[in-house]
Amino acid sequence: MDRRDFLRNVARLGLGAGAAYLLGGGAVRLFAQATGAKTGSATDTGKSPASGKSFLAGGPPDLVAVKGGEAEALFDAGIAALGGMGAFVRKGQTVVIKPNIGWAQAPETAANTNPKLVRRIIEHCLNAGAKKVYVFDNSCDSWTLAYKNSLIGKYAKEAGAEVVPPDSSGYYQEVSFPGAVSLRKARVHELVLESDVFINVPVLKNHSGAGMTGAMKNLMGMVWDRQFFHRYNLDQCIADACLFRKPDLNVIDAYKVMKSGGPRGYSSSVYDLAKFQILSTDIVAADAAASRTLGSEPSAFRYIGMAADKKSGQADLSKLDILRLTI
């Protein structure tokens, strides 16, 4: 998508002045508060001051940070900035969407991915021509209650997706993770193995063990034995999980962020209504940016550095083109 098309999409989404300052005169600003990237203006070529890479004229940004709207509008703006869902899903392809549906909790607890976001992603996939869209997660609580209480099962079905139960080991096949240190083999759900497009949609929240649940940790839900991660170096296993198949797109739901009491959430949990979303093809970069949303450096979470060392993505945000949009 070139700059003219991008501006047209921005106008169609009704972002108006909230996004115009980002693009006026060919200038781009990097998102500083949530991602830690430097703030500055680009030259008339549309180059970012952090890396000199041109994403207005030559391609999409490495990462999009969108704030200030409802979950659906945040995704509409973010996916437009990445070239639209057609950049990821082609006509006739199958898509697997992997939200966090770990807990039998209601949406207001923010223990699971926002169901409205899941619904909107499904709609975009089908509008792009997807033949089939699947939604699944290997839940920690009873999957039937988690799918029901989170409303993800209901919203996904209404949007036209097939909601897949994760409760049979027959759905999983053993695969190797090349270059892994701890998670060298695991039984991975067949949808991740066989679908054409893999979209990872975690909720951002505090986690008592890893410190943060984000894009990489959400991959735990694609394997049959989740407890292996906890038994054999949780941080290393989270990093290793990226070595088999990295998602084609990561969408981090930070609409309502659980800042304490994660991963389940309790009445005493502290929340931030951030109305924020992070989109990137780079799973490590997505988590590095998410760490700043929780008020920490990426280095505070060991698995981010471990994954970067294995070349699974870029943890240094100063080396990325990061586009900020405000609705």
C-alpha cells in the first residue's frame, strides 16, 4: 500500500486530525510513550529518524501502535496501516486465530482477549476472501466454560468462524523446534500446522510467573502439554515456542490491561483502561513494545531477550519503524 492509499484508508476510517499530523507533509512520528522509541519528524521522503527505513513510500511499518478508540476501531486503523487484511489473507486460504481464552472469566476481567476484537478480525479475514476461519485455544480452565464466559465462542460463531474444541490430544501432532534449548519437541495443534495463515491475538496482562502475558507467551495455548513450560524453565520455553512457526500477524489487545493479579485476575487486581492495540508481524517487537505499556523495559522479561538472541525478532525498538495512530 503506497502513501496515497494509506491516506485514503485513514480518511475512510474517520481518523481525521487525530492521524493527520502523523502524515502531513510526508512527516511521520514514532510512538514514544508506550514503545520507548525516539520521537521525531521524518524528512519529506517519509523516512523514520530511528532507522532511516521508508515505510510510507516503500512498505508498511514494522509495528503499529493505535490508541484512543474501541477495540474494533483500533484494529480497523491498525490493519489499514499494515496494508489491510488482504496483505495477510488471500482468497481461498484457511486462517487460524489464536486468542487468549485461558480462563472462565467474563470480558470485564480482561483475563482473556477482548471478544469484540476477535469478532472484528474474523470479519476482516472473511472479507479478504478466507475460505475458513478457525478459533481455538488450549484453555487453562475448562475450555467449555472459558469459551462461554469470555464470550469469544459466541462472538466468533456469530462472525462466521468455526470454534474448535481443544480437549482431545488427537488434535495435536508432535513436532520439533529447531534450535530450541528447552522446548525441543511438543505436540502442537493441527490448526497451527495446517492453516495457511496464523494470527496471534493475546491479551496484555500481568503474569505471576513470566511477569507479562503477551504475544510470545500466548503460543503456550497451541501445545497440548502447557505444564511442560512451567516444569522446564518457563522463560526459555516461551522463547523456544517461537522457533517452530511464528505467527503471520500479532495483534496485542491492550484495551483494558490487568496490571496485577494475573493471569486469572481477582477482585483486587489493578487495571488500566488503556484503549490501546499493538500490531506487528514481528512477535518479539510486539512484546518489546507491550512491555513499555506495562511500564517496564523489555529487558525486564527474560524471554524477550532469549527470543531476540535466537533471531526470532527484534527487541531493540530504536531499530524499528513504529507508526503511531490516535483515534
